[in-house]
Amino acid sequence: MRVLVTANVTPFLQGGADYHIEGLTAALRAQGHEVSCLRLPFNYHRPRDIDALMTFCDGLDLNQPNGQRVDALISLQFPTYGALHDNHRLWLMHQHRSAYELFDAAEASAEDEARRDRIQAFDTRVLGRIPKRFANSARVAERLHHYNGLEAEPLYHPPFAAEQFHCAEAEGYLFFPSRFETLKRQELLIRAARHLQTSVVFLLAGDGGQRARCERLIAELGVSQRVRLLGRVSEAEKRAFYAHSLGVFYGPRDEDYGYVTLEAMLSSKPVICCTDAGGPLELVRHQETGLVVEPTPEAVAAAADQLQRDPALARALGEAGRQRYIDLGIAWAHVVRRLLA
Amino acid sequence: MSQPDVASHQPLDVDALIARIKAEAGTDQDALPMPALVGDALNSAGQADQRPASASALGWLLSALSDEAFLEGAYRTLLGRAPDAVGADAYRRSLARGGSRLLILYILRYSAEGRAWAGEAAASRSHLNLLRQPMLLSRLRRYLKRGGTLSGLLGRMKAVASGPVAGGLSPSPSPSLLSPNSTQRPQLKPAPWLWLYRLAPVKRPLGPFLRFAERRYLRKHPELYAQQAVWQSNQRIDQQHIRVSQVDERVSRLKAEAVETQTGLEHEVQRRERLSKDLDFFRSDLIYHRQQAQELLTALRSAQGQRTQSSYHDQAPAHQGPTARESLVTEPLSNEAIATAAASLQAVLDATVDDRLDAYYVAFEEEFRGSPEQIRATQEGYVADLLGAAVVTPETPVLDLGCGRGEWLGLLAESGLHAQGVDSNRVMVERCRSYGLDARCEDALSALQALPDASLGAVSAFHLIEHLPFALLHALLEQAHRVLCPGGLLILETPNPENVLVGSHTFYHDPTHRNPMTPTATRFLVRYLGFADPEIRRLHPYPESAKVPGQDALTERVNGHLCGPQDFALIARKPKRPVAAQRVPSSTGRATATDATQPAA
């Protein structure tokens, strides 16, 4: 089958979306399909470019570009899903979040509001005409239902190099790998360090815009013996830090999917996340595969102390997490089967 | 910190910890660059190989949440396979009655299968050596120090394992736990030595003692002997069952593999079809570009020829000035520039030679050129000519243009005549070389151009001239004349279009033929270029049997035109002295540079 995959692209910047897109095309090829990937530049920072790209994609007929027959079209991202195909499937990574749950009504101009309405109307219209809809996670499906009144089937995929995650003897630290962004809430964990009652420490891996701010905060709060920023780590180092951790903290608000949760589960480690985490809550169950707490420093500290005091509980939760991952049957082969079913 | 830390007494050295973990990761192989199908290993093939990778693997197993997970893990870790139905069922029942996980680990580990598996790759599975379980040992020591008992420990582990119920002792393990198939074990009253088994996992050397103790105990209780024997034979039967189910499992695994291989093969076939399509596309592209390049090269060469002539004109007749010259040469290019362009084009052509077409031509020759024996018979005549002329020496060898399969070169070698061959078909050249002949892959014109004046005893070209555009043929023979020593022979052989069937039909068998050369035109051409005594030999008539019977004029004419000689040869020589008078002056009065440079004698 000749499958065309559409998505956005930011040249020379590799992120989770690229892994997702490349993982899908690789999996399709492995199943014997011919795959071509149509990626369009998406200029997040220039609102009028968003409008232009929406207009371009809307009704773009991809059945036979230049006479080349395409058997199936899989759209992943806004606004490429506006294209037309007789055998069109949606696997929604996320919508344009700034027009939805991340829309800042307080800061928005009238023009911003008008654009938001245009985007929402576009999504409702073009997504509605795709007969087979899947979403990256139940959270993404839920948002689609909430804002656009459309249903989609959640379809999970494995994180990069899933088979290489492993478990080793736990040391007394919580691990939190993520880009340093406001949305990921590294700050919450740093603030929690002041409320700890056990000797547990926090190791944060990653880099990003908020890192300098976090470093200042650590100094201000005097918790440098409790919180360490590791900076960028290699994939192997990341897996080793997972393997030896007591548990994993994953703090974002309303995350779409979150590879961190899956990676923690693959490493047989309990996940501490917050009640407003979004996607991760599909996988992290309180007292089953981790601890779900209020997004306050006190609650996070209490959860960390609980794992440190009761390593057996930490182990049991971690192992249940791994079992849950296995039970979910998350595999690329499955993804391809469902998408092309 | 108002409350003492329960789990870890000494504060963590964070920097040392970070350094240690990073060092560990350094030895870990990093992920493959291609994210293809990552993660599928876990969820395919019955969640294969979840062998825990670390030294605490067994500790991890002991605290597995469910008995199911524990057994799955224990089998995979200690036997390297999934639990079989019979064994797993027995152990499941024993665990359900409060049996010890540690004991099951011990039994599996030191079973024949367990030993074999651990032994196969002892180095890579050192984590299976229970004696080297620092975690288990330290946990036990800590526990015993605090005044705990072994059975208490087992109970506690079990309690931890079976859920969030903290503390509490499990029922003490029953003796039936000793058997993988416990239901058939006679209900014995707990033997006094049984507790030793619980030590066994941490003290392997106790094994022989345990066996000794068991034997003694049974000797003291003869009534149990019989039961024991029955139990043992049952156990043997069970093991047979286990083996049968193992074979079954292997068979189904092989079946699954076969299906996978089949699918893989189908994909491979499809991929090859796609590639072969691509290849055809590139080939036709290549052929087109080669043709273009060849035409360009020919055009360049004839332009070069014109240039040479015009420069000769420039020098010779005094009345012709620069204006006349400019009218002849429209391109303001120097001879060197043209030569360079031609050379680079030739290089491109050489680099893009399509070996597949070459191979086709070899096969074509085999089919249509005639057998080597036939060809040899004809060519023996030319050997006689060469020997008669006595012009071939080691210093002035024969150069065969388009040497093909090398029959002629071979014959010359046998006759003791020095010869070299050139051909643009790599496959042909390689074949010649494999016979030990001196042949090289080169364009005929370039080969001649590279030679000094009067350096060859003979130039031969069998079935070559009909392949060449006229401008090239002209240049080629001009060069041949230049490089032949005085008295040297030119031997050409080509299809004879006097035979109507040749001219209208068989000539076109060969896709690389351009146009037939008639004997008349060929003779005129060589004479024009300064060769002397051109002799035409008509060769290879149809056999008599193919001719129309009869002697009359009409029959003769029909036979002559339809069944006459299919090829002809032209043998000419370079005069010992330059013969300017033989040149038929053309209307424009052109002459060749070759003649102009010929030393006057």
C-alpha cells in the first residue's frame, strides 16, 4: 500500500514529534508499505502564517498528486489534516493548543480571539470529514470531544528504544527528565524539596528556557543538596538514571501523552504525577502504578517521602507499572494495524 | 527533618551517585539511530525475554505482585523460557497454599535444566548465581540481626508480594513444596530437616547435606519409603510431560518463525521488483545520455578535423587570409579546447559504459558472428598476407580495432606476430585478457591518435566500420594511414550489401550497426586517404545447397544477389613513398594534415 503521512516540520530541530513521525513511517515500511512523508513548515510565532497554511491545506487533494496514486493518507498534525483523500485517517498528535486549552484569554487581543475561532471552526469542519479518527492519547481524544464535539480512538505508541529500559537497584532519588519549560513545572519539584522529611534527593535532567530560573530558585531556597540539575544527558545515561531511581516525578500540567510516564513504567519505577497531569493519568493510577497528588510542593514532598520510607511499596508500584505497560499492548505493529484497518 | 529516615541511615553522596550512574551508562550500548519498531520486542512473541538485567533481578522477582508474574519471571530468568503448563500449574498450587517463592527459585535454579541454562553462558548470566546475590544476602543478614527468623522472613516477603497488606506471617510452608508437582506428593508430616531447605538458597553447599538428611529420615520411617518411590516415579512421568510440552512449544515457535520468514520473503520480493523497475528507468536514462554524448563527441571530432584542415590551409596557400579562415571556423575555440572537451566527453562515456549492454552484445556475437572456427578459417588468409608483407615486428605490431572476442589476436599470437587489440566493450576486453591477449578498453580513434607516426605494421578492423558515423570512419582511417609504417597493411572486413539479403535484412540484426559500406565506396575512401593497391575479397557466400539450381543468366543473377558473398574484406597498404597523385582533389581543394606532415622523401 502506498501511504502518505502528513505532518509539520521545524527544520534542524529534533523533538518528540519527529520521533513520533519517523517511528510511524519506519513501522509502516517495516510492514511492507511504501511511505512518503509530506511535512510543511509551521510558523508558530507568526500568526498570519498559520492562517496561510490553514488555507493552503484546506481541501488540498492528495488522492493523486501529479498522477501518483496514494492509497491512504495519515494526517498527524494541524493544519495538514485539512487535506483531502478518499481513504483518509487521522492520528491526532495534538491540535494547535494555543487555540484551545492554552489560549490565554486575559492576554488575548480581539484579533487573537478571531483567529482562535477560525482555527476551532477549521478543526471542527476538516476533522469532521475524516471518517477514521485516532488520537495520540485518551487526553487528546477527550479534548477533541470537548472542544470540537468529535470522537477519536486513543492509540498509544512506544517511546524510543523501549526495549532498552531496565530496572536496577533503587537509590534514594527521584528522577525527572524533561525540557525545562513552564508547562513541565520543574519548579514544583524544586519547591517541594523544602518540605522533605526524609533524605530523598531530586535529580532533574534536561535543558530549556526555564533552566536558569530553576537554578536561581534552587539557590534562593537553599536546597542545592537536595536538588541537582544534570543538564542534557545521553539516552544511555537517561536509562541508567531511570534504572537506579527510587521513583520518577512527572509534573506537567495537562500533558498530551508524555513519554516520561511510559519510560518510567518500562523501568519498573513508580510515577509521581499531579491530579491535573492530563495524559499521564491514563497510565498512572494512584497506589497502583504510582502516586497521584495535588500540584502543591507539600503534597509532592509527602509522596516522595512515602516512597523513600517504604521501598517495598515503591518496588511494587513500579512493577505494576511495567505490567500495565505490557498489558496495554503498546507496539508499533499494533499502531499500523489499527491505523490501516 | 523531624523524623528519622527509615530506609537509609547514611546521607546520600549525590555527586558520587551521579558519577557512578553516568559511568554505568557509559558501558551501556546507546540506542540504535533508527527508531524503527522500538518497543515491539516487549509486546511481541509472548512478551519474550524480560530477563531482568541487573544483579537484583531475583530480589525483584521475589517481590513480584502476583504469583503469575513471579512464575513467569522465575522461569524466564532461571530457565530462559516461558513456564510450561504442567510445571507452572504445580507451582501455582503450591504457592496458593502459602508455599515459598525462594524455595521455588532454588528448585528451578538447581534443576538439571536450570544448571544447564546457567552453565551455557555462565559469564553473561552471573546474576543467576544465587550465592552472589548481595541484595538477598544483605537483606537476610539485616533481618536476622534484628532477631527475625527465616520462616518469618519468607512470610514477610510473601506478604509484601501479595499486596498492600503489611506485615503478618504466612502459613508455614508445607513439605509438599519440595515437588514441582506437589499434589501427588504423599502427605508427610513435616520432616525435622525441612527447615534446612530454606537456608539452601543462600548456602548452596548445604545441598549434599540436605540430600543426606533426607535419606536418613526416610530410612528411619520405612513406611514412607514406598510412598516416596511412587512420588518419585510420578515426578519422572511429570518430567516427561514437561518435555513433551516443551517440544510442542518449540514446534509452534518454529511455525511462527516460518510464517514470519514467509512474510519477510514476500516483502523482499516486492522490494526487488521495485528496485528492478528503478534500475530499468536509470538504464534507459543512461542509454539516452550516452547517445547524446556520443553524438556530441562525433560533432566535436569533425569540428576538430575541420579546424586542423583549416589551419593547414592557413599555412599553405599564401592567398588565403584570416578572413577565409574565419569563414571556415565559426567556433572561436582553440584546438586544445576542443580536444579537452572531447577527452572529457569520452571520459564520461567510458565511465557510463553499461556493462549489461556489453554483456548483451557478447551474447549477440556468439549467436550471429559465426563460430570461432569459421572466423579463424577466413582470418588465416590475412595472416598469410601479413607474413608475405613482412611488416610486423615487435616495434611495429598489429593493432586490431574492435578486437571483440579476440579470435584474430589469438591467431596472430599463434603465428608469432605481435599484436594488440582495443575495444570499447569491457566484457569483450576482459574475455581477451582472460585468454592472455594484449587488449585494452579504449576508443579506437583515441588509441590511434595516441600513437606516433609510422609505428604499426598493420591496422585491422573486423566488422567495425559499419558501426561508425562517416566522420569518425574518415578520421579513423586517416589516423591509420598516419601511424602505419610505409608498406604497412590495412585490413578491413564488413558485411557485403551486394547481397540483397544482407543489405536489407541481416545487416539489421545488429542493433549497433549504422549503415552498410559498399565495396566500391570503401575502396574509394581508402584510396582517397592515400592507401595503395586496395584489394576487395568477397567472403562467405551462401552454401551451394541454398542457391537456386540452374546455370542461366537469370538464375546466376538471382543467386548472385540473394546467395552471394555475405561479407567482403578490403586489404590495402600504405605506399613505401608518399603518393600525392593518388589523392583525388576535392572541389574545395582540401587535403589532410596527415599528408602535409608526411616527410617528403
